[in-house]
Amino acid sequence: MQRESTEKREGRRTVRSCTRRERGRERAGGGGGGGGVHSKTHFPSKYSIRDNMGTKREEEEEDDDVEKKLDETRGVIDSAKKNDDKQATFADIFRAFVLMGWTAFGGPAAHIGIFQKVFVDGKKWISSTIFAELLSLGQCMPGPTSTQVSFALGVTQRGVLGGLLSGGLFQYPGLILMTLAGAGAAEALTDPSKFLKGLVSGLSVAGVALVVDAAVNLSNGQCNKNNMTRILGLTSACFAYYYKAAWLFPLLIVFGGLVSYFFGPEKDIAERNERDDEVASYGATKIVGGFLIISWAVVLVLMVTVASQTDYDSNQYSHWFAAFFRTGSIIFGGGQVVLPLLLDDVVTYDSSQPNNIAANSWVTEDQFFAGLALVQASPGPMFNFAAYLGAVMAQRAGKNVVAGALTCWTGLFGPGVTLIFGVLPFWGYVRTFRVYQKMLPGLNASAVGLVVAAAMQMFLKVRENSPFPKFAVVIGMLTLFGTRYVKLPNPKLVVLQAPIVVAFGGLLGIVAWATGCD
């Protein structure tokens, strides 16, 4: 306080002394009627008294101006400190993601629900507007959307290193589990026990509950602004549910943005909260971002060329990486879309064989679908299926299992992760444009419609595949209540709410199996 008051006094003295010197020069040069220095002694007249009074008032006004400027400076400093305090540290990122990767069941849409619950509603790392923008960005790029958002969340807090930390922690549990499954459990998973089916069903239903909760929250925030956003969200949800074409997802988002640009109200831009625009970091520079995008394109062309010009038996790792990298580069919409394409890449059919599977097929059809069942019941992104397939392929080819899993896993994840780090710097630049801001309500509403469609698809699919369809609906209602209305006593425990709900769903699944529910 003493230092602050000293600074104030020094500031006022400096301003006053400068002002007095200026007045002295003005009076010396042009005051007194005759110009020059008067030798006579003058008594103060009423005019000079007025001048003195005016000078005092000016000094008081100058003091007020100095005080105002000092207050503004302190306000800027305080605001910067608050923003820095709000920004998550590396330790915060580690604590938030270290367990999440082990408990993030339910697929990509469920992961979006977890992120929204923990980082938007709970920890408030970013606003719902920025979260919806990141979701739209991921939907418009090839690769796994939930994975890209997991990296982007860390980037917005601590740059590239923060993104690598958050994304890495979110991916590694699924990588480990699916590699182990491919190495040792592929045969056993072709005919799972009734107990395992019950557990998987309960976990899957709980994951759907998280998706529904995210769909409701995002719809209230992004689709409920006006009639235009409501209609765009509904249109996006209906088309995404009815049509399964991969190209449809980015097309719906772009369509929503164009409708918002041409027909949206101007007030949407003026009413945007300035705090919603605050992003602490966009990661790399635009030069590095451009280099990453170009590198992705070069590697894609190079891998396709290598695979077509080399012999498979002597370059198995290259062929595996090329196949998964190509698939990861052309997939929009996440894991549900990538799986059919992978089936065509890794399973070779031959009608002359007893089981219709060619002897040189990378994996068998039974192994493929067994892994597909497991990855949907495992935590983390569905793209971790690549680690399972890589382990099985390496085992069948007599290669190192870990090397095979990492080759395929890196190939499938590589394009999406490279692109999110490459595009984020340009997103930070583009999002300041008036055109983008005008399109934003439509972009976000259409992206949320995709989450709504995913929630409906997952619920119907999980109920159909459950060994107890009726009780699956009961589990869904109970877990939705738990994630939406049950509040943990300590706000810091919000990161544990989603895992607890998922574990509760698995427990109910075991109960349903044990009691013979239908």
C-alpha cells in the first residue's frame, strides 16, 4: 500500500510539473498585454485571482485523471491475474485426465458428454460457446472427434505441451487394454460369457445416459437461441440419424453456418459475451500449423505410393501403417464410421476356403467382431480398435505384437491429431472474422444436432443388443438421473461423477444378469 501511494504521488507531481512548465512558457511568450518581461510590480487583480482559481481546478482535474489512469492500469493487471488464475496448470490437466481415460466408456458421443460435464459445467476451463466451436471443428475434420477435442482442451490451457498431456492421458488406457486384448484375449472374446454380456450392457447404457445429458445441455445452450438455431439443430439431427454417409457430417455443419450467415440476426454478434471469446492458447504458430497440415498431406501420398509399389511380405509394417493412415485421413464422424472401412482393409474373403476367409487375411472375421464388441465396452476412443487389430495382425504374421499395435494405432490416430494441432492456430485467427461470427450460431447448432442423433442411435442400438432390453431402459433412467441431478458434496470431485455413474451402470448390469431380468 505504501509503495502504491508513493507511485500515485509521483504520478500526480509529474503531471502537475509538466502542466505548470507549459503554462509558464505560454505566459512568458504571450501573456501580459505587451509581450516581454515587466519591470513594474503588479498587484493581483481580479483576473489573476480567477486564473489562480482556474489553475487549482485544473490541478484537481489532473489529479482525478491521474487517479483514473492508475485505477485502469490496476484493473488491467488484476484482470490478467484473474485470467491466469482461471487457466489450468499442467498439474490440473494431469489430475483431470489421468483417471478419465480409464473410465471414459460409451464411445465418442459419451466422451463429449464427459468433457462438457467436467470442463465446461464443472471446472469451467472454457465456455459452452468455445466448447461447441471445438466440437464443430472436430466434426469438420477427418479423424476421431472426441480425441481431437481431448487434445484441444489441453491446448487451450497450456499450449502444445498441455495438449499432448491431456490427449496422451486420455488415449493411453485404451491403447494398453486393446493391445493386451489383441495379444491374448482375441479367441476368448469370440464367445463371451453371460456375465460379461451383462456387465457390458450396463456399462454401455450408462455411457448412453452421459450422451443424452450432453445432448440436452448443449441443445439448451446452442440450439435454444432462436427459431433458426432450433430448426438447424433438428434438421441436423434428423438427417444424421436417417442417413449414414460419412460426408454428411461436415456438410450439415457447413449448411448450418451458411444459413446463419445469410438469415441469422445481426444481434447475435453484438450479444456475444466477451468472456466467451477468451482462449488462453491456440498452440503452435500459424507457420508450424501450416507445416503440420502439409506434412499430413505428404505422408498420405507417400504411404499410398509405398503400399502400391512394394511387396507386402517384405514390408508388412509399411502396408499396415499405410492402410490405417489412409482410413484415418478420409473418415469424418468418428469410430462408428471407421469400422466398416477397416473391415474391408483387414479381412480378405475367399469363397474357396471353408470359412470364406483367405489364408493371407490380416485378421479373421470372428476376431474383428470380437474386438469390435470389446472396444465398445472399453474406455477411451473407438479408434483404439486399431491397437487390437495391430496386435492380432502381428501375431498372425509372426511379428512383434507391441510393434504391430503401435504401427496401426499411430496410423489411425496420426491424421486427426496432426490436423487438430495444425488447424487450431488458424481457427484462433479465423474466429475473429465477422463472417465466422455470423456463421457461428448455425455451425454450433448443427454440430449439436449430430450429438442428439448419436444419442438416439446409441440408445436404440444398446437396447437392441442388451440381454435384458426392458431393464436396460431402467438402467438408462437411473444413470441419467445420477449424471444430471445428483450433485457431489465437493465441487472438486466433479471429475469423478461420470466414472461413478458408469461403474453404477455396470453394477446394475451384473444385478440384472444375476436376477434374470428381461
